[in-house]
Amino acid sequence: MQSDWVKPAMQRIQIHAYWLGTVDYLETYELQQKLRRALIEGCIGDVVLLLEHNPVITIGKGGNIKNILVSESYLASRGVPVVRIDRGGDVTFHNPGQIVGYFIVHLESIGKTIHQFVRALEEAVIKVLAGFKIAGTIDPKHPGVWIGDKKICALGLNVNQGVTMHGFALNVNNNLGITSYMHPCGLSDKGVTSIAEQSSRPVETASVAALIVRAIGSALNRSMVFHDAIMKPSEVIENVFDAD
């Protein structure tokens, strides 16, 4: 018999979002895996992780290594590891100044198919951009959010037993020079941009994170609880199990 605090995920209407500050990629990858197992087992509710990463290039399960234009040893010498992961999509990058949103949510609990969920996340990002007077658009052929032919937000997910992992990476105030090492998202004829570049002023990531949380709640029609004090992954685990 389940204990009182173990409730089916589908009964929960709140989503807890946690701000982790700047974290290494593999540390949060392991955290996502732990949270997904717990959600599948019905031990926790839906969770959103918001954070920044130290420089890293990742390759999705359908990615092409040829979209990385320099050797992995050269990247390692520049402090940029290459990590192969299980999300959809091709090659992408993370670095400080970019807000990454990871979604460990049960699709049934939010009443959406994976396609609808992707569109909801794109809608949330577009709403945030509108607050900076930036007109984001979607391209049905390429998930994410665009400003003309420049991508401002990459998006890739993995679903197992109806529960998602991974999410989006929104360029806020980050150094876009890292893209000289790669074809972002495998697209050699497209560029990248950021909120700071589009608005011609510096933008603090922490302030954008709060806007993202509100926009996600609106797009998913869920009440959001934002834990905006920086938490370590171990603290997130502890808090998640106490959250409901």
C-alpha cells in the first residue's frame, strides 16, 4: 500500500520550478533522471528546473557529429566538453547567460500530447520575448523560437512512459561565439541570436527566469511555485519530495 504522501502524479495541479544557478551539464542530467524515475513511480509531482550551464556542446540521439566543426580534443582544450544525450534534435550548446529549462512532467497530468507540449513551451518563450518587444516566431519544420532566420531558443525533449526530460535553451545574455565551433541544431544556413543582442542592452538571467515561470504556468494552465533561491541538485531532490 502506498503511504499518504505518495500520490498519483495525475492528481497534482501545481508545478514546482527551481532555480539552480550555474551548474555542470552532467550533474543536472543525472538529476533529471532521478526526478523522472520518481515521477513515473508516482512519488513526486511535475517539476521544472531553470538554470545556466558551464560551456558544453551536446548531441541529440539523431545528431550528426559532422555538425561539430572542430575536434573534441580542441574543444576540451577550450573548456567545452561534448556530451551525447537522449533528447531529440541535433547539436546544440549551453553556456552562462543562457537560461535552460528542463521539464520533468507527466504529459497526461497536463493533458497534452508531446506535439502540444512543444507548442506550449514555444508559446511561453514567445510571450517572454514579447515583454522585451521582441517578436518571436515558430518554424513548423524546426522546433524552437526564431527571430527571422536566427534561433533564439532551441528545444529538444525525450519522453519515457509519458514523462518528459530535457526542454529548451533560451539565449539571454550569453556569448554566442561558441557557435563558431558548430552548426547549431544542424542548420548550416541559420544563425543564432539572444535577448541582449535583439534589445541592444544587457539582461539579467535571474529576472528572465521569473518571467519564464509565469509564462509556463499560463501556457500549461497550471499554478506555478517558483523557488527562486539558488538550490544545489541535492537540495532540489530533498525539496521535491517535501513539496506536496
